[in-house]
Amino acid sequence: MRRRDDGRAALFGRRSECAIFDGLIAGARAGRSQVLVVRGEAGIGKTALLDYLETSATGCRVARLAGAEAEMELAYAGLHQLCGPFLDRIDRLPDPQRIALSTAFGLISGDAPDRFMVGLAVLDLLADRAEDRPLICLIDDAQWLDRVSAQTVAFVARRLAAERIGLVVALREPSDERDFVGLPELTVGGLREADAGRLLDSVIKGPMDPRVRDRIIAETRGNPLALLELPRAWTTAELVDGFERPDALISRIEEGFIRRLSTLPEDTQRLLVAAAAEPLGDATLLWRAAAVLGLASNAGDAAEVAGLIEFGARIRFRHPLVRAAAYRSASTEVRQEAHRALAEATDPDVDPDRRAWHRSYATQSPDEEIAGELEQSASRAQSRGGLLAAAALLERAARLTPDPARRADRELAAAWRKRGGGALDAALALLAAIEAGPADELRAAKVKHLRGQIALDQRRATDAVRVLVDAAQHLEPLDCDLARETYLEALGAAIFSSATDETARAVAVAARAAAPAHGEPRIIDLTLDALAMRLVDGHAAAAPSLARVLAKVRSIDYRVDDVGRLLGPVGNPFAGYVATELWDFDAGRTVAELLVQRARDAGALVQLQFAANELAVIDMLAGRVSDAAALVEEDRMVSDITGNPPVGYAAMVLAALRGTDAASQQITAARDQTLALGEGRIVNFAGYATALLNNGLGRHDIALQAGREVFDRDVLAGYQMMVVSELAEAAARTGDTELVAAALQRMSERARATPTEWARGIEARLRAMLGGEAADASYRESIEHLDRAGLRLEVARGHLLYGEWLRRAGQRNKAREHLRAAHDMLSAMGVAAFAERARRELSLLGDKALRRRVETPEELTVQEFHIARFARDGLSNAEIGTRLFLSPRTVEWHLGKVFIKLGVSSRGDLRNAVLDFAPD
């Protein structure tokens, strides 16, 4: 009873906060999802506000959980609490989502689930549960959620729109969490002086000196828990004396709880320690452990009467500080006894991970058996996509490992997983600890290797080159295969960091001096040799070696071959570099899709960012601009999750194709940022994107300048060769035939060495731009080659260039045919600027039927535009939601807005609508 009374008392002066929560409930009932992150110090009333929300949500379902510090090492533990009551409906999810969520929760075994598919499964599961009654999700102490649960909840929160869900996340401040940054926030401060006085008076028995009363109110800063609890545990004099340190408030509250706990019977205290050590609040498990401890069934009565804990189907402490006080005030022996009993009470077949975790806290002495169990738990956590949880378990295993060398190996394994999970600073901190441990040449070289990879992840590519080359040289006499992998990574870092190939060429020379591969060369070995040859000897000399790499990639049987052994580490982009260097579009797509899938399967978020950018550029060349936009959004989502910056080069190309004036500012800002970071490859990409944008807008002089800067560098990989076509187009439109001829000469050299459909199509286009009698045939030849290559964007642009040439040549009917084809294709793709170029050309031919954009009172947002396009293409709401990481109900809600804006009433009407969007 006291807990409820105290909760009501803590709401003194909280009318405005309660009104906000009332509005959240009303919004959920009306079909508008509401999200709120509540921040405030311990005891400020966050839990009381959640209690108010829970009791006020009549007619709604309520799902509530509280993070527990002890659970932070268990992957998906918090998310399982949130979704547990609804798992009887998991079979209603689409198969990919059902499998992903079931695997994450350990309900089935399988490959590590795609993290975003897990997030989408949670979103759809909650949305399904909210269909018949609004759902209110309350998460207290979210700072103690395991990281993957926190990231997934934040993912879901950012995608709620029309699901009849209210989501409130309470976080203790100060906090260094970043997962919920950017979501709507409510900061809860202390009570006003008058309300604080009323609350204090409600618990003070007898008279009090007004000066002492004022001092207590001032020093507690209106903290309701402090005002309620301190007078129960301290005398007035002790309270005043205890406020000498400004940081003492929370510790004094906890000390007050410790005082109250100390008055309880010993068996009651032991039971509370076990309850505090069991973060799920599982009453069945707790009472089994109590039996192991030899405690009576009424051992908890005194604590419940004191208002410190509630026993029921779930165990709930009065406040998280009570849990903390119960656990921390106990002796080491009592805490270990509690964990030992909980481990014994946990079924090793049903929950081996929780049992191993309790066993690890039941001892402070090294124990290889327990360390081995934790290592197995880490493996299971990783298989469910919990890289950071696996890292935490490996760290715990390392602390219990008797052998110093084995301990360092487990710490290194933990650091690898922290890097994969995006916790780069934490990985570096662990590497420092490893370096302070026992000396070992191979381990030291592996530490250097990981430092170099992290430097590249942190966008410190210049540092990465230096560290990776040093690591590779140390690895040469110790592990030849790993040394060659590291040289290749150093080569990639050099390509990424330098606006020219000079740095990469120096790395290539060092790599060629290294020992050759042992046994049959892997793809990674062939790639290193081929790229090194390309940088030292030139494209023509390296073309056969580069081609052997792609032949080997194509020969992989992904159903039976060990792809990791053949391709090397997750995130290895180099086969993609080779495909681009050879102008092999099909191979480029195959490799890029594989890179994305491998990174998703491994939960390797940073590597996923780079892979998603590779695939996004390929999708844009194929004319799948909406798919590319979803991958660009995925890069941004991963950035939100990890705190690392977006890779962003695909976003520049996407902005260029959309063709707005804002795109120029976006590309310039990205270029300046990457220039400061020393990322020459993305600086070159910015040059390509600038040329692309300005060719679309008809500002060919600007396109010429930007394209010329990249062309003159003639750098390896990364699609910079695509600038040749942009430069030639700009040069042709500005009358610089010499530059068109120079571009054609370089393109012809590449086409002779690698005569793919893509290379021959661009070469034919450049021949056509020089004019002459063969121009007409060359334009048609170019379109045919590019069409066979599957490059729909380039096919559409080929029709545009040919149509423009035909109009200038006076062949109006043929020009109209190709310009209409260009306009229709480019409009359907969402390539606005080039579509507008085609429209202007058609208007010069007297074709006035095409509109500049949809004439509606409001333009579509970018998200509405993509939803409309997918709906027009026949995708269901669920399929659209999977593409864009939205729930089907939100897709339906957005489509309703699309119909109103476009003045249509059905999906069928979208087939005849001209779609456009307002720029971001």
C-alpha cells in the first residue's frame, strides 16, 4: 500500500507532466503513435509518472519492463521482457520476421538474424497487438537495457506513426546513452518549493524548525524520493549534516534504504539480495532459489510490510535504488551465495546462458570451467546477432580465466566483437588492457591489426594505413595468410584515404615484397596480387589478373563453400573494387549483395554501412532508385545506432539524381567533412556527384570543372571511372572537343582491356559525342550495350542524349520517340533533373502535354514518394514496410495522405499519376 501512496505523493506538482501523458494516451487511442523519452535524476519521479500512465491507460493494453544493471550483458534480455506477453502471436509475422525474432530470443536455432529484420519484427508484433486495443509500452531505467535491446527499441520508436502505440522510455540522468537521442523528450526536474514542502510535511512526524525544513527542501532540490525517504531513515540533525557535499543526495537516499534494510530479519535480507540478483523478477525462480538457501516461504513478509518490495507473479522493488541498496550492502559472501542458489535453480537446458552468468558471479576466483561456459554463452549470443553481448560475456570469461595467455586471447576476442558491434572506443580500451598483459608476438600483431581496422572504422584512414602496414609486416613471419589479409586492408585504407593513388601504390609495393600465399590462393590472395599489379603496372597489365578474381568469385557455391574463408573478413569490399575496375556490372551487383548480407548476418554494423553504400550505387545505376534510398537510410540508421558517422557517398549520388538546388549544398558539406578527415575516395565521389548533378541541371560548365578534377587523378576503384562519361557530356555541351577526345581515348583503352557491355556502351556513347557520320549508329550501339548490361539509368540517359542530338540534327519524330522514352524512364525512377531536361527538349518539339510536376496543393515527402512508387509497382503494404522498415499500418496511413495529395482514390490510379517529391 505504501508504494502506491508514495507514488501519488510523488505526483505533487506534476500536473503538466500528467497532462502530457494524458495526451499520449489519447493519441494512441486515436490511432496516432506517440513516443516520449523521459529523463531525470534518480528519485525525481520518473517511475511515479509511469505508474500514473499505467493506471490512467484504461481500455489499453500495457506492457511494462524495467532495465536491470545486471542484465546488460545478456543479448535481447530487455526486448524479450517487452515482447514476451505477445509471443503467442509470433506466427502471425511474415516468415523472415518470425525467424529473425525467434532466433534472437533463442526460440529456434539458426544463423545470426538480421538486426533490422528483428527490429521490423518487433514493430509489426507490437502493431499487431495494438490492432484491437491501443498498446502502451513503458520502459523504466532504460539506461540499463542491454545494448541490442536499447538499439532495437530506438529503431522501433523512430518508425512509429499510426500503430495506436504509446511508447515511453525513462532514463536516469546523468547518462552517456545515445540510442534515444533525437526522439521527443521530457526532462523531469525537481518539485517547486511549495510542492516539495507539502511532500516533506506528509512524512515528518512532529514539529520541525522552519530553518531546518527550508534547508532540507533546498538541499534535496525538490527530489520527491529524497523528500519521502530521507526523513524515514535519518534524524533531522543527521539530514542537515549530510548535505555538506553537493553530490551526496543520491548516495544519502541509498544509504537511507540500507538503514531500513538493516532492520529487517537476516533471512529477509538474504531473500532481497537474491531478488536483487535476479533481474527478471521471476517469482518462480526466486522461490526455487530461496529453497536452495533454506529460506522459509514467509521470509519476504517483513520487507513487503515495510513497502520495500512487492511479491506477486513478478517481483517489483519499491525503487531501483532499493534493489541497488539490497545488493550492494550485502557482503561478498552473501551475494555469491545468492548467485550460486540462482544458478542451481536455473534449468541448464532451458536457460544455460543465465545459469552460466549466475555461476560467474558466484565466485571471484579464477575458474576455467565457468569461463568456458561463458565462452559458449558468448558464442550463442553472437549466433543471435548479439555481438556486444558476446563481447561482454567474453570479458567476464577473461576475468575468470586462470591462464594469463588464455585470458588475453579471450580479451582480444571480446575486442573483435566490440568492433563488429560498433563500440569502437570500448574496443580500444580493451586493447590497451591486452597490451599490458603477457607478451606474445602474434597476439601483439593481431592487436595492431585490430587497431588499424578501428582507425578505418573511425574514418581515420591515414592513420589506418600506417597501422595496418605495420601490423602486416609484423605478421609476415607469424601468420602469412593474415599478413596478406592485412596488406589488402591497408591497400583499401590507402585507396579510401588518398585523392590520388600515390599512397596506395606505396602499400602495393610493400605487399608485392611479402611472401606469397601458402597452398591454393584464396580470393583474398588473388585480389591483393591483382590490385597491387594494377597500382604498380597499370590497368592493361592487371586486367587478366583482375578477371581471374571475378571468375573465382563467380565459382563460389554459396550453399556449400566456406564464404568467409574464400572472401576473407566480413566487410571486405575489394572484390567489389575489382568488379568496378573491370566495368563488370553483374559481378559488382553479386559482390555488393553478398557483402550486405554477410554484414547483416554477422551483425557487423560498421561494415554494413560501407556495404550498403556499395549496393546503393549499383541500385541507382540499375534504375532502382527507391531501393537505393532505402540503403542510404540504412546507413543513416546504423549511424544513429552506433554513434559513428554515416559513410554517405551513396547519399551524395542520390542527391545528385534527385537534382535539387539543396543537393549541391549537401554534396559540398559532405566533401568538406571528408576532406577534413582525409578521405580522398569520398572526395573523388563528391566530384563525380557534382558533375552528375550539374549535368542534370544543365549547368555543364560546373560539371566540366568537377569532372575534370577527378578525371585528371585517374584513381583506382570506387566508381571514379564513371566520371569519364560525365566529363565527356559536359565537354561536348560546352564545345571542348579535345577533352571529349581525351575521355574517349582513356575509355577505349579500358574497353579494349575489358570489353564488357558496360565499358563498350560508354565507349560508344563517347564516340557519338564526338559527332561525325558514325554518331547516329554509335548512340544506338551505346543504348543496346547498356541495356544488355542492365544499366537502366544509363539506358535512359542514353535515350536523352540521343534524342537531344536528333533534335539538333532536325530529326524531330525520332527525337520525340527517344526523348519520350527518356522522360518516362527517368520520371519512373525519380531522377528529377534529367527527366526535366527531357521535358524541356520535348516542349521545344511542341509536346506540351508533360507537366513539370504534379499540380497538387502539397508535394509528396520523400518517404511518401517511395511508398507511392512501391504501391504503384504492385507491392503490398507489408512488402513496402519491409523495404522501408515501417509497419503495414504506417504504410497504409502514408498511402492515405498520398491519395489526398494526388487527388486519387486507389492504388490503380497511381499508375497514371506523375510522382514527384519535395526535397529534404
